[in-house]
Amino acid sequence: MSAKKALPTPEQARDYVKSLEMFGMRLGLDRVRLLAKELRNPQNAYRTIHVVGTNGKSSTTRFASAILQEYGLTVGSYVSPHLLSLAERQLINGKACTEEEFYGLVAEVMPAAEKVNKKLPDGEVLTQFEVLTVVAFLFFQRHEVEVAVIEAGLGGRWDATSIIDSEVQVVTTIGREHAEVLGETLLAILEEKAAVIPEGGRVMAGRLEPQVRQRLREICEERNAECRFLDRQISLLLDNRQDSFDIFGAQELYSGIQLSALGDYQKTNAAVAVGAVELFLGEALDEEKVRRALKRTTIPGRLEVISEHPLCILDGAHNPEGMNELMRSLDRLLERRRLLGVVSILKDKGALEMLKDLAPRCDILFVTENTNPRSYKAQELAKIMEELEDAPEVFVDTVPASAFKSAYDLATSNQVVLVTGSLYLVADLKAALGQGI
């Protein structure tokens, strides 16, 4: 009888995950389904909510998970991207997986992945996101979660997370992104994301353009799916003079809601999460549970204050819609204090439109880069700035930590240092801060 082959070491697991980056993004479900099958389909061991959309996915996932946890459920959350560690992408009751356990699970998955790769056609291999997604599903199974709230990575139809059999589907927002993959129009992008809605599904939708909302309504009717919309069955009652706000759910009024997460857009995400949990539980929610859950939820990398003197804010707004929402929130929170911006943007995210919103608010803009291979080079981003009519003074610095330090040192008492344009930039800077830049 042959000895059982030893699992890879944690160091080998780290190297393996890093090696998968070179294979990039390849849409499709055949590979990830084969990998999940090798591991006996861990994603079928618990109930699921699937969160798709352009903006607000991670925040909505965290809010919904927190509400479900208040009901005494063991709740898994899958979010992306991470800020400091891949282990952060999977959480149970709001607590991230440890590095040790994460790479231990990767080591377990590696032999199964090797088997799958041997079965695939020439040139086909499992991608990093596919492997990470199955690792998360296995993590949730091992910890016997009762429900997992799963954020999609890209699109919906061919995203690795779409092998789940979700009970509730959330469409947060629809904006233009990844046009080469998802389509050039909002309606084309909706079709890709709404593909996760099954026959008889239950859908909670955020704030959508009228034509997008109408098409989603038609899709739901075609699939006999129940659909609730923000500003229709679910609504917000806001008063800018008050710290609290109210959410009118489909079945109950939840009043006096307060958030720790800054930004008006988080109130929208919270309302969408409430609507999703109402659908999932099939009943009105307990008002006090909703209040507690939403108040204690924090969103890393979203209007995150890392210094008060000078005021320094990190926000991963990564597309035109996100940047517009960020500027609106800052206008209200900071009474239009001037910004010293540190920005890096990915090439498929609408850089010119983002900069049109950001640049007029800035006295100085430091353009930099991040570690994602899709990041604009700093000089390329500076070139795009030349297309703006009223651009601020621009400095090019390829090193995020150096760009941030320059902005920090220059900031006066009435200026705010804002790091934005990509969560990858926020992650790179947080890593550098942890190393004591």
C-alpha cells in the first residue's frame, strides 16, 4: 500500500497562488465546476445570497451579512478584492480567515486543481480567482456556515461565483465597466449580471437608470422571479440635518438608522441589504437587530480616515459612477474643503471621466501606479490629464508611498489628502503604511 502523498507546505501554497496571477482573467464556468466537483461541491453545503453589480457590492455584502448574524446565524461573506491579504476575502461572522488557515486550504485544493488542469484542453488552466473562490467555498463548509453572502468578481454569467445555487440575487448598480467583456451599453452589462437570476429567483435591485430598471423587470417576469427595487418597494428617508435616517422596507419601517461607514452612498447600500435580507428571511426584520447590525459594520478602504492632522482619507472609488458618488459625499462631509489627490486608475475603468470629477476639486494631483498589471503607468495618466480644460498642478510619482508622503507633507490645515482611483492603490498604500513609510 503506497503512502499518502503529503500536502504542499504553506510556502508552496503561497507560491502557487502567486503563480496563478500570470494566467489572468478567463471567463467561463467549466473549469471552476470541475474543481468544485473534485472537492465534492462545498458550495452546496449552505444557503447563499449572490451579490452582483458595478458599485456597492462589497459594502452590501457586509451589511447583509451583519444583519443575518444578528439573527444568530453563522454567516460567511466572500468579498473582493482584498486590501492586505487574500485571506481577508472570506469572513465568518465578520472575522476574516487567518493566513495560516487560508494557505492550509489552498494546499488542500492544489492536488484537485492539478487533476483538473490535466483534464482541460491544451492552453486551458484554472485561474487565480477560480481557485480562490473554491477555497472560500471550502472554508465556509468547514466552518458549517448556515448562509453565505457571495460577491461576484466580474459580471455574473461567467463569473466563478455563479456556480452557487443562490436563493436571493442582489443587483446593486449598473455602470459602464469592462466593456471588452461585458458589453458597451448599460443594457448589455445588465444582461451579463442578471444572468445569475434563476427561474423563480428573488431579486433585490439598487438604484438603476429607468431603462435598466425596466429591462430588469422584464427579465424577472420572463423567469417568474420576484423583484423589489430601491425607490419602489424599498426606500430611504434622508434628512441632511440628522445623523440618522430611515429605511422603508417592503414589510416594515426601520427608523433611526446610523452608520459607522461614511458616505451617502453607504445609506443606499444599507437599504439594498435590508431589502435583500427581507427577501431571504421572507418576513419583516427586527428593527433593533437592523440598527445594531448596520451601526457596527465597517467598510475597509471606503472613506477610511487614516489621519486627522492633516485629514487623510482612503477610498477605493474605481469607476466614473463611484468617483461621482465619492465627490458628492465629500462635498457634504467636508464642506468643499480643497483636496490634495493621490490617484491611480486601471485601464478599463474610464479614467478620463473619473478625472473630470476628481481634478476640479484638487489643488494638486499626484498621479501614481499600483501593483495591478492593468494599472495605467503614471506618465500615461498624466497624459490623460492634459485633456482636461482646468487641470490642477500635476506631479508624477510612480511609487504610491512616495506620492502619498509628498501630499501629506504639503497639506495645510484646510486641505484633505485623498487617495483614490483603485482599491489596489489603497491596498498598496496600506501595505506600505504597515511597513512604516
